[in-house]
Amino acid sequence: MMDLSEIRMDYLTEIRVQVVYFGKAREAANASAEVRPLSSPASVEQLLSEVLNAHPALARIRQVVQVLVNGRWASENMQLKDGDRVAFVPPVGGG
Amino acid sequence: MTLGGYANCIARVDLTREKVDYEKPNEDDLKKYIGGRGLGVKYVLDNGPNVEPFSEENILCFMLGPLVGSEVTMSGRMAVVTKSPLTGTVTDSHHGGWSGARLRWAGFDGLVFKGKAKKPTYAYIENGNVSLKDASHIWGKNVHDTIKTLTQEYGKQDLSVVTIGQAGEKLVRFAAIVNENDRASGRGGTGAVMGWKNLKSLVIKGNIKNKPTPARAEEFRKAVATANTAIVKGAVTAPRNGGLSVYGTNVLMNIVNEIGALPTKNGQLTQFEHADQLSGETVKETILVNDPTCHACPVACKKEVEVKEGKYKVHMESTEYESMWSLGANCGCSSKEAIAKMVDMTNDYGIDTIEAGNCISVTMEASERSLIREKIQWGNPDQMIDLIHKIGRREGAGNILAEGAWRAAKTFGDEGMANQVKGQSIAAYDPRGMQGMGIGYATSNRGACHLRGYTPASEVLAIPQKTDPLGWEGKGKLLTIFQDLHAISDSFDICKFSAFSEGIAEYLAQYTAMTGVQTDADGLMKTGERIYNIERYYNNLCGFTGKDDSLPEKFLKRPGSGPAAGHVCDLEKMKKEYYDARGWIDGVVPQQKLRDLGIIA
């Protein structure tokens, strides 16, 4: 009998991630959230590249934006999975 | 040596004897404790720890730092320092706007009130003089009507009014002191001490021509220019461009929720599904009408909003993150319009919104668990509005809630419901999703507080560097640095948000040029350490020890949700690291440490 966790989904060549924009990233993207398809495997860096193509205004804040994946700080070389939620966080402050 | 910047005048007001004495602040005290929070705590310590908060012996201090009212960017704040009726610790609570600057221009470094007036009284302050006047015609009025009346009497020119509303008069333990810009000294119940003393308001006339004189003018001018450049170019603070300027503090709502650190429904969860509806981004798109500011501040982080029609119709001062959280996610409420209305009400009654929201969320949980008969539903804004009225007037159930969330939870039968430390409720960061905030709440000298040591700067905003909010190692040591730095800015009484773009170098340059004090970065950080330790010493003398540096059990045993799923707060590990970094023994400052810091001989 097969364990479901052992089933390999190699045939999946596309993943879909939810992208959310906060602060000025929302203005630059002219959207609060969207779903982006990506060719698998895909890294955060690849997603960034696609998002910048789609929303060129984001380039203005590219260097200062930080990325959360599923609520955790992520490096650009982190690999994304189908269904991941990626948040773009520009510099903000508060109390 | 006469230090620059100071007015060299403290008014000691004996309300019982209706007598005012004026003194020059001790220069050694100024060098050791700066002013604002630091000097206020020194006065509270000198007054003795064995005083009841509601007593003639307790002092209520309105304090300024040497930079207040000057050209220094963001230099408009005032500290109110006393023994808190909510926690029994020393507390200091600050507010912005222009009242701090005007008190300096009126010729003062601070006002210290003792005793109790025989009848309702207000203090009129102008040109280095304090006179006590009959307040019977404004006693019973809320903040907005009080300010309107006094403004009509004295004229708007150069005027600030700092006042309590009905909540302070009725000794609501978390009553606030509010000024003409609706800026509040919210935490710790300073408004209740003011009300107990029958002191209704301060009326201050101060003209900018009396702004402080620096010891070294040219050096001061350059230091101010450098600091101002950091603010206007800073990614967070740049006017009309930085995140704080464009969206206000409420830009944090979505981000803190995203990492799973937004206390929701009284801490039952750590994410709120409707967070975006309350966020700074959504407010900007819908009800935002203006960006007010404070003295000498280009950031303009306040977000004035207007709800044009409907039962929550209101035009109010600002929807801050903490208030939108405490009356929003914390209570399961997703209506930004209703919350704007509620915040305006709490400003008018003169109530701490953080504590008020926690009182209401405790009541909601008590109702859910059938600990009380009343059905108070999660997220029901009309019931919340009714409770705020009752709290402000101490009517019905409001009489219980006016004692604070912890005492209310005890009355309802389970004090563990209250998310509090030393009797004061937590703010908008859940320790299960943000470990640094856990040790921060636990060791705060004024009860649970996010501002004593703002570790979210590092854990969420990557300032000065990024740390993992779910990691505990290093957070104890990190917290001591934030606590000491904020003790410095609170004692200068410049806005804490300056730290998003300025650092110790900018603070040092402005302080030494203004005052003429000879010190360096290490010396200034040592001053911050001294201030944090003198507060702890006072609390130790009041009986507080390491056992009081605790957190409610839910944060230690019940995991968070969302990204914080499976995580609890690793408090004990951080406490050991923190006490080691502080040099304390079980939360107590050793005598040698007090001598080393020059707090005792």
C-alpha cells in the first residue's frame, strides 16, 4: 500500500503562489494581492523577477523590500512550493 | 556651569497648601538623568517608595528634556511620571503635539504636584509662573469640552491644555491625560492620579520666542541639520514617502499579522482574518483625510480620519496601530469606522485605549465561557461602545472594568484571562510570535509595555538588523540595548520614532551641543542604563522582584496560530540571558551595581 507522502508529483511543472503587498509595495503593484504562476522549481529571486516585470514601479523600492514566505523571513534563494504565500514588506515603522 | 537647553526651573506645587515654590534642578541630577523620564523617576524615588498612588504623598510630575521645544527634529514630547494606581510601579507616560514645547517656552523644565486640592483646580502656567485657579466650571466635562471652554477663556494663541476627562475624575485606574491635539499620556493611569488630586487641567501659554538656547550654537546647528537629514532621507521616516509618514503606525497591522504575532480575540489566536480591513493601507484608501504632526516633526505620522455618515460618524485625530488593534483584532472587531468612533470616545473620556480594549476582550471571553451572565459578543461594536461609556463614567459593569483588565478578570473568576504583566495589559504584539516582545513585556518596569524596549524594530522591521521573531537566543541581550536607548530618548523626550533613522551618534551630537555636557556614546548609553536601573531599583523597593517579571500562562503553554503555530514564549531562557546582561540577581539590582551606576553612594 502506498503512503501518500511518498507520491512524487514530478509532473507538476507549474506552481502557484499567493503574493501579498504591504505599504508602498501595494501602491507600486497597484494591487493588494494576486496569485502568480511560476515554473517549478522556483526561488524567491525568480518570483521577484517576475513581479518586477509585471509591476515595473516596484523597482523603485526593490533594494529595500524584504520578503516573508508563509510568515517567515526568507532569503532570495529560498525555494518556493505550490500554495506558498509570499509577502513584500517595504520599510515601515510604528509603535 | 549652567547647562544649555534647560529653563533651570522646576515648579513644586503643593495643592493642599495652594503654594508654589520654584527651584533650579540639581545639575548633577541633570547630568545623570537628563530630564523627562529620567529626572521624573529620580524625583519619584526621592519622594520615597512607600506612598500610595492615590495619596497626597504621591507626586505627579510633568517633565521635559533639554531638547524639547528646540529646533531638534521631533522634540515636542512631555513625560508624566508618578507611582501608578494600575501597577504600583513607577510609571512614565508621554504625549506629543505642542504641549511639551509650550511648557518649555513658558519657562519650565518640569512641574511637580503633591498633595490634594480642596476643590477642583487647574494650573495656569505662563512666563515662569504657576497659579492655581478654580476648576469647578469644568469639573465633570470630558476632554473636548474642557479644552473648548478653556480655549474660549484664554484664546488659542500660544495655548496648550493638558487635561483629564471624566475617567480621571472618577479614578479609572487607566485614565489618561490628553492635550488639545488629542495626544495622550495613555498608560499607567496618570490621569487617575491627577483626578485624585482634584487637579483638572494644565493651561499653558508659551511662545516660541522663548525656545531653548544651546551651549554651543554652531555645533548645535550642524548636529540638528545632520539629524534632520537622516529623518527626511530615512526609508521609514521620509516625509510623504517613508512608510511611517504615508500610512502611520497602522502600517504594522498587516505585517505583524503576517508573521503570526497579532494577539486576536484576547490572545486565543495570533492571526486575525480581517486584519487588512483595519490596516493603514485600507484606512489610507478610504477614510483618511489629513496627516497632522507635532512640534518640529516633518514625518507627520498621525492619520486623521473622517467617517462621514452613519452611526459611527466621526472626525477624529488618528487611527493608531495600538488602538486599531486593541479595539479591533483583540476584540474580534473588523469595523474601522466603529473603531475610529471608539478611539475618539476614549480620547474624550481620557482613557488608555490599550487597557480599554483589553478590558473589553476579557469581558468578551468571560461571556463566551459563561463566567458572566451578560452576552457580550466578539466583535460587536455597539456593545463595545456601550462598555466604553460605562468605563468612562464608572457605571454598572464599567465600575469593574475601570479597575483594569487584570482586576476585572479576577472578579470574573479567572485572572489568567488577562494578558498582563504587573497589572498592565499587553500591546499589539503576541510573545508567541515575537519572542523579544515576551522578555520585553515581562521585564518592563512599568508593566507590560511594547515601548520600553521596542524589539519589533529588529524582529519585524529589521532595524538596525534583522532577527528571527521566533528565535529566543540573543533577545535578552538585544532587549537591554533597546531599553537603554529608549530610556535616553524618553529622557530627552524626543519622539521614539526618531530611532528609525537616527542612532546614538545623532542623539549624542544634539545633546552635547545643546547642553554642553561632555560625554561620548558609551557615556550616553551608560546614562540610559542608569535610568533603566533607577526605575528597577524603585520597583524593588516597592517589593517587585523576578517573580513579577512573568507572563500569563497562555503565552508560555498555549501555542500560537498561523506562522506561530507550535510556538510558545521561551521566557525563562531569555530571562536568564537578560538578567546576566543586566547584572541583576533574580530581577533585583545589586547594591554594587547601584553604586557603580552612581544611583546610590
